[in-house]
Amino acid sequence: MVDVLAQLEAACGGGHARAAGPGDAVGGVPARWVAAPGSTAQVAAVLRAAAEAGLAVVPRGAGTKTGWGAPPSTVDVVLETGRLSGVAEHSPGDLVATVGAGTPLRALAAALVPAGQRLSLEVGSAEATVGGVLATGEAGPLRLRHGAGRDLLIGAELVRADGVVAHSGGRVVKNVAGYDVGKLLCGSYGTLAVLTSATFRLHPLPKARAWVGRAVRSPQELRELVGGVLAATVEPVAVEVDLPGDGGLSGTVVALLEGTPGGVAKRAAATQELLGPDAWVAPEPPPWWGRYPFAAGDAALKLVAQVDDLHAALYALRDAAGAGVPVRGSAGTGVVFAALPGTTEPARLSTILDSVRSVLAARGGSCVVLAAPPSLAGAVDLWGPVPGLSLMRRVKEQFDPDRRLSPGRFVGGI
Amino acid sequence: MPAGVVDDLAARLRRELGEAAVVTEEAARRTYECDGLAHYRATPALVVLPADAAQVQAVVRACGAAGVPWVARGSGTGLSGGALPVADGVLVVTSRMRRILEVDLANARALVEPGVVNLAISQAVSGAGWYYAPDPSSQLVCSIGGNVAENSGGAHCVKYGFTVHHVTGLEVCTPDGELVWLGSAKAAEAPGYDLAGVFIGSEGTLGIATKVAVRLLRRPEAVSTMLAAFRTVAEAGAATSAIIAAGLTPAAAEIMDALAIQAAERAVDCGYPPGAGAVLVVEVDGPAVEVAEEEAAVRALCVEAGAFEVRVAADAAERQAIWTGRKSAFAAVGRISPHYIVQDGVIPRTALAEVLAEIDRMAAAAGIRVANVFHAGDGNLHPLVLYDATVPGEHEAAEQVSGAILDLCVSTGGSITGEHGVGVDKAAKMPRMFSAEDLDTMQLVRCAFDPGGLANPGKVFPTPRLCGEVPGPRAAGDAAERAASAAGIAAW
């Protein structure tokens, strides 16, 4: 019998590997060891050790989303990226920064402020790391203007399941040399490779911001208001909605405007006029801004619809689940989140998913269960139909033929 | 490919696609022997012009059955030989697939066939005040399918991004002849791996796009185009840096040096300020109030950096006049040199002054001239290396300088290509930028899509990877273990 702990210690350096505890479980599946490599070479050493011992490895950042995705079939080693932290390079004049995958997004934001810059990615899991945000495809309100992590990532360093270290992209924003393997890792839930470092394009911090909002009484009204704002030339960087679920399908819609003080003031006034007499302008976001509507233990849903059809998905969700489902997210991009009680029966959750998916599928949308209590997650189809699944299996087979990285956590049992 | 195989394939494709879709006459095939990079030439064994996705699928399946390689071609404007045919292979030309299938302004999307010309999309929606953002200089003729293959940018990508940011989903025909949707036609994303993200920019090596869903943008409320004249390129570069440092995001920032200006004046009489050693074209767009503020700020920063004249376009005609000189620059150097090489490399913007000085030094040492036209906003250089092929040794000297410029780009932390692609032209340069492991990892994707290596072989990668070959530490796994794992996969 190989002494795995000793091997992991040898890979990570003394004191950086340990036996796993109950808190290290991933999706309810207990882990056996935790390894915290402090460099790319150490990540490679951990993966080689795991390969030799035939162990499954699940990467983890801050652990804010270990309940996301399907429960893995096996979790031998949790590979913690926390020591792969820090801004390796920030070139303000080039608007690019290279950071370790274990860097908290918040720490990166703080490091960029002195240069008057930001990574235009503000996500709902506040403590999350760069690697975790990319691996789960998290994106917040700014997605409307700046896209998701995959749109801001310009270079990646990764370690394959066989321990080989590789790069794609580079340190310049404009670059079409070679395949963009970094994009492939975005949203892959750690099933293809371990991201160790990311290079991002940055943006200047806006000089002024204003939030313009108003109450909405129905998804149909939401549709009209959002459509009006997007078709105008006020250029919001975000359009978010909050339907708390306590008053039927009513709630609040809020647009964020960024720019120069003069420009924002004028556009805020124009947006207020578009939204009607009840609209307000505020210098601060509402308290729910950029936060998920779900909490630990809930069944957390992500609904992705074409913008002009979001209302149909919201009605379908209400009709299937009844009133009282909190919904929040980006009405401007058609990506919203919903919270169902974690105590929902599997059969009932399946029925709800089926009816929402049937409405969305006809329009190219999707409904994914991001997280659910393990008993529920194991009993329902978390992803719904996945176009291109057989190609995805082939990609997985190439990158990780022995299924050592986060096995079973992703679509189709990948 | 033996004549019998060609004849059989041609007969099958004629049956399935119709007589007119299959070109066999040598003279006709020869018109497709190169793309925009004309010094690589190969006449394809067959040229096929499918009319729709089903016909593309029929071609790919027929080629797969015969084991014949194929290359996709849009309008043939590429500058890296990406659409260079394989001599024994089939060239699949998408120019008959020119339908705009759907425009949906409520969702800001259009669905188009790959042969649709880039500019045609903007033209189709401009009446309603919308447009398609990526605008490569060839947008009058280049196809969306080609843009997808190359992940094309354009002068405005410094603010708006590249094709990959504007194509939300696409239907592709994979090399095994399946039509598969990658991404989503109208929604922001689809569950699963971001295969669209890796397909876009794969230069035709992973399949053929048969339908492309593009994001449309609202035309900005205001646009201001400025032209600032400087004594030196260094001053123009410093002005660009100052604009970026001030937190401004211009929609475009383009520099031309004295030689490029001279060529443009001769070709299109663009009337740029006399005596300019460099011109900087800056465009800002967006809401009117901010455009006015940014215009004033850009103007002040240019003057501060040494501009002796700043012109602001008063109307669309004047804007057009400013852009005409810049957009004609590549072709215009034909007026000042019988031959030239168009290079495409990227540097960090902050290295601009140092790199341009080094290019000058290299050109002087080799006894040739280099005209510089570049996207200053994102550090994408287009040095035009001028030579006269009738002078012994000049072509070689030009090739040598052109190659050395790419090495210089890589040494500053940049890239061997910002928008023209690797194609056949720069495949041998890839190891300058990427390690063997990097290239091997990229080719894992290729093996997933195209294990037989029939899609655009010989492009992008200097050496093909044998799919199924087990590299590095993976070879340590014993045969029994691998067989067990393969069985596990089959049982999914």
C-alpha cells in the first residue's frame, strides 16, 4: 500500500497535505486527503502522484461552490489552490494582469484600485477565487457590457491530469495564435485540467456610476421595460431584476450606468424617463444587487433565456413551482437565478425542471440546477439537454482519459 | 489522390449536390489555388460549392468515407494561407451559402450562413439602428465563416472585442460529418463545455461552421473621429498611452508612420496634414455627452504629446476621408514598392516605442524599408516590409526582417498574430511562442474533433499529433489499466 499522504506531502512540501475532514466533502462525497500545492510545479507533482496511485482529484478554491455541479463519483484528493495566490504581474499601461488561480477576486479588485482599474467581473459568491469563478462560469451584473470570465480571460496556465503543464493565449489582449484552451476550461467544473494562473484584460474604473430602478408588477412588464432600455442609446452596463417571491411575480428592475459624471447624470435621467414616473435614481446599488437569491441548502437554479423570452420562463417557473420562488439576476442578458427549498421532493423538482425546460428549450435556453442538497442532486437531471454532449465526452476523453479530474461532476456524467 | 478516387468522389458529390456544385476542370479549380496570401499555391483535386448545411454535411461525409482531406474557404481574403487547398484534397467553398436566415432585434441576434459577407449583416439591420461590431478591413468581401475561423477583429476591437465575443453560438459540421450546435443561438450560454469558444479561431481545423448566430449592437448615439498629426511615431505612441492612462476607451486608435502615409497619399490622395511623421486616428463613440467630453480630452492629450494639428471629422464624409487613408494602407504600399510582405504581430502597448525603434534598426541593417501601420490601442502591429524581388537578395532580406519582427514581438511578451491567423504561414513560428506541451495540449482538442486529421491539415501546428498516441507520463499507465479505463468510458 502506497503512503498517499507522504507522497502528497512530498509533492506540496511539509505541512501542506493532510487527511481530509468532514468539511472537505464535495457535494456530500467525503474526501480522503487535502493537498495544498504552492506552485505550478507542485500542482503537477500532486497530479502525477494521483495518477500513479489512481486517485481522483477535485480542485477547490475558496470552497464557496463545492456544492455546485453533480456530486463527484469519487473524491480522493481535494487540491486546494489557496497557496497559488497573488498578482504575479499587473501592467497598468497594457490593462492586463496575471494572477494565481487561488487569488480571491476581491483581493484582485483591491490590488487594481490604485491604478484606477478593475477586472469587470463581479460575482455572487463574495469570497470566491479566480479559479473557482472561471471553473463554474460565474458572472455577475457586468456581463451585459463586459461578458463573462471567458470573455475577459486572455491567457491561461494549466496542469493536465497527467501532470503536464501547458499554456494557452498570452499576455496581450489581441492574439489569435493557437487554440484558446483557456476558454475550454471556463465553466468546465475542474473536469479537464487544473487552472493555475490566469491573465485577464482589465478596464478602467468608471468615474461615475448610477443605479436607476423601479417596481415591476409582472414578467410581461419587466420584458417591456428591459426591452425599452436595451433598445435606447443609454448604454447600461447591467440590467438586473429582483423578484423576492413574496408578492407574486412583482419586484424591482434596476439598470446600472457607468461613465463620466456628466454622461452618467444625463443618461440616468434618460433611463428614468424610459422607465416611467415611478423610477428612481440612486448613487448606490440596492442591497440585493449582484447577490444570489439562494442560500446554502436550497436547490439553486440558473435559467438562461433569450432576453425577450425571459418572461415566458418566469411564468413557467411560477406555474410549475407555485408562487414564492425568489428570482434574481441579469434581465439584460437573460441569465437569472432562482431558489427552491432544499426540501423539495425529487419528483416535484423534476416536474418543475421539465416544464421550465420545455418552455426554454424551444427558444434555445436552458435551466440548470447549480446546487442542491446531495440527496436531491443525485435524484434529478441537473443539466437538462446538452447539445454537443458526445463531442464534449470526446474532449474529456482526450484531456483526462482515466477520469481522474472531478469525475462525474459535470454534464452527462463527465 | 489516385484519379479513380477523385472521379468516384466527384460522381458521388454530383449526385448528392447537383452538377453545378462540383468543379472539376483544372482551369476553374486553379482560380482557388490561393487565398489572400498568394505566394502559397496548391490546386485542389476538387472544388465543391454546397448550398446549405445538409450539403456541407454530405461533402464532409463523402470525404470521410474516401479518406480525403478537405479545406473550407469563405471569400478567400485570409492573409495566413488558412484556406490554402490541399493538392490532393477537396476545397469546400461557402460562397453559395449567403442567406441571412433570421434577424431578431428584440433579442439582438441574427442567424446567418457562413458565406454571408461581414458587412452585409450591418447593412441588413442598419435601417433599424443596429450593427455587427467586428469590422476587419476586408469587411466588404470577407465572410462570416472566415471570420469565425480566424476570430477576426478589426479597427474597433480595442473596445468591442473580436468575433468570439460576438458569436453566441454556431452550427458546425464536425469532421465525422455530424451537424452539432455549439453554444446557443439566442441565449447567453448553453450547458457544457464552451466548445464554441475553442472552435472560433481554430482556423478551419475543427470543422466547418454552417450557421452562425451573431450578436447585434445598437448603433452608438454619437461618434467622433479625430486625426492627429505628429512629427514622430514615438510622439503618436505616447499620445495613445496617455489616452489609455487617462481611463479613456477609444473605439479605435490607429497609427500610420511617414512611409505608410506617403503610400496612402499616392494611392487615395487622403490629404493628411503635410509634414506628418506619423498620424494617429482616434475614434470615440457612445452617448453624445460622453463622446463630446472624450473628444475634448483626446484632443488635449494629443496636443500635449506634441500633435501639430488635430482634425475632428465634422460629418460622415469627413470621417470617411480620415478612414480612407488608413483602410487603404496595405494595398497602397504597392505604390511605393513593387513587392511587400504584410506582417501581423502583437506587442504589449507599453513596448511600442522600443519595438518600433528596433524595427527601424533591423530594416536599416538589412538595407530595406518597413512601413508601419498599426492598431495602437491594442499593440497589434502591421509592419509592411518593402522590397524589390528583381534585386538579388532583397526578397530574402525582407523575409528575414519580417521573421525577425515576429521574434521581437514574442520576446516582448506579445504574439505572432493578432488577427491574420497562423495558417500555413506561421505554423513553423508556433514553437517560438508555445512549448511542445502547449501545442500538444491544443492538439488534444483537435484529436477530439478530428482524429483522422482530415480538416485543413498542415495548418496552425508545426507537427501534427497522432491522435491516440500517449505522450509523457501518461505512457506510464500499463495496458491493462488503460483497457479497464476505456471499458469504463464505453459504459457511460
